[in-house]
Amino acid sequence: MSLLEVRNLKTYFYLDRNEYPAVDDISFTLDEGKTIAIIGESGSGKSVTSLSIMGLVDFPGKIIGGEVYYRGEDLLKKGEREMQKIRGNEIAMIYQDPMSTLNPMIKVGKQIEEALIIHKKATKKDSKKIVVELMKAVGIPDGEERYNHLPEQFSGGMRQRLMIAMAIACNPKILIADEPTTALDVTIQAEILDLLRNLRNEYNMSIILNTHDLGVVAEMADEVVVMYCGKIMEIAPNKELFKNPLNPYTQKLMECIPRIDDRKKRLDTIEGYVPHLTELPKGCRFSDRCHKAFDRCKDELPELKEISKEHWSRCWLHEVE
Ligand SMILES: Nc1ncnc2c1ncn2[C@@H]1O[C@H](COP(=O)(O)OP(=O)(O)OP(=O)(O)O)[C@@H](O)[C@H]1O
């Protein structure tokens, strides 16, 4: 049994009496100790997928179908109380902007401690010791002293480390990292990725990594899910995907991989733009921008099919090749 199994998940937004399929019937599994990367341009549904797993989708969004099995139990059937026990404790999330998680008015040590006191019923004395250890584990020395500092006294990279310390405080089985390095400069990005990799190995965590950055994917992921406009376009093991991208969308993303001397360039250089959910093409969602599209692509949505072992792709080209 996989640690996490997302099955036919559908999360739609409801605006002006219309429904918009932000996440549209997606399935994937995550095994213990593994990292799955979800990639795709802005608006493809990566964050909404993560929020759906965490039970954090708010109005006007709604999960309207599917299952999210964690250790065999469907999280979508759990009430808010049960989900509060799971969030932070079993599945934790880090975001692009640490200040969305850190309270600017509260000492950082206290903030990291909170989860330990709530979920692990740790005493004040024990928890302070654990917090100092956690700070050390994420690369913040002098924890005893820095425990009492406010978030503003830390640099951007250090705040990211604090957020990671908060996320791993209860030793979660799954860490969801939503664009964890996008806002950081290149050297700090590399340090944070190293940290995540080390923590994954040390704590035997599984990671769901949302990113635009294929360089990050190549270094971190065991498996890759490529999303576009709410649909999975391709899934494959990491090496296989980079060696043999089957879907024209993935191929285009790969063409946009920044060169080593230009790492900051992001993946938004495919010609055209991601259609808004209000104006999705009738057929394949990528058909308007696809260099290989033909008539059928404009009219009918292809299924996601296993083209070779563990390598799935959604494209009519596979039927004619
Ligand atoms: N609160 C909301 N109300 C309406 N639509 C929303 C809301 N949140 C997300 N969406 C829509 O859902 C779709 C998926 O958004 P999502 O944030 O998951 O994309 P993403 O792949 O994570 O993009 P990014 O890389 O920019 O974070 C987008 O079309 C977005 O406009």
C-alpha cells in the first residue's frame, strides 16, 4: 500500500454560476521516503492539489470528487477536527513565502514550539530543547539565543529554514513543499534544496514538491507529474522523463530549461499563454499552443495512457505513432 494515494481528485471553483476545473480528475501515488515533483506553468493546479490533500480548499473552491488515501484512510471523509490532527503532525506544508506561516509579532522559538505542544503534548522545558535541536538541524546555529528573536531579525533564506523547522517539528511522514525556493536567490536555493534532501533522508519523509524549476526536479524527484490546466499530461520516473519526454507539453517545458549560467529564468517562455479556466479549449487543453496539434486535438480530450512501463502520457499523437 502506498503512503498516499490520490485517486480521481477533482477540485473545482464556483464563480458567477460557472464551474472551473482547477484540478480535474488527477491520480498519483507517493511511497514512503520518496519525492514526487509536480511541475507545470503557473495556474496548472499544483497548489490547489496540495491544498486539497491538506483539506484546506476554501470557498469558492470545492473538492467535488475522488479520494485521498493516507495510510489507507480517505482524508476527504475526515472532519475538520481529525484533519487538524493530521495537518502538521502527519502531513506538513511549506510555502514560497515564509511570512505566510510565521507571525511577525511572536518569537520564532515559540512559533516552532507550538506544534510540539499541541500535537506531541510536549512540556515547555522539553519543547525548548527540541526547538533548539530543530533549529540546528535546519542550519540555524545559536538556537538558544535565536529562540527569542522575531522573524524580521532573520534573512529570507533563514526564514525559509525556520518555516521548515516548524513543518518538521512533529516529524511528519509527508512534507508538501509548494515552490519552496522560488523566491530565493540561486545560492540560497541550492542550500535549501540540500537541506530538504538531507532532512528527507534523515527523517525518512516523503515529499511532494511543487515547482516551475526543472533543475530542482532533476536533482530531487523520484517521480514527476506534469500538470497543465488541471489535468495530468504526463507521469514518469524522473530519469525516464528527462531522457524520453513523450508529451509535447513536457517537451516544450524541457526546451525552456535554463542554461547553467542563467538559472533564474523561469519556465514561462512557451509561446502563448496558459488559458484561463474560463476559456479552456474543447479538446486537449494544450492544443492551442501545441506545435504538434492536429484536428482531433482541438475536438477531443485524449486519455492519460501508459505508453511504456510506468510512463503515462495524454496525447493523441501516441495513437498515430
Ligand atoms: N481562490 C481561488 N478562486 C478562484 N480560482 C482559483 C483560486 N485559487 C486558485 N484558482 C485557480 O485554480 C487554478 C489552479 O491554480 P493553482 O494555484 O493551483 O496553480 P499553480 O500551478 O499552483 O500555479 P502557481 O505556480 O502560480 O502557484 C488557476 O486557474 C487559478 O486561477
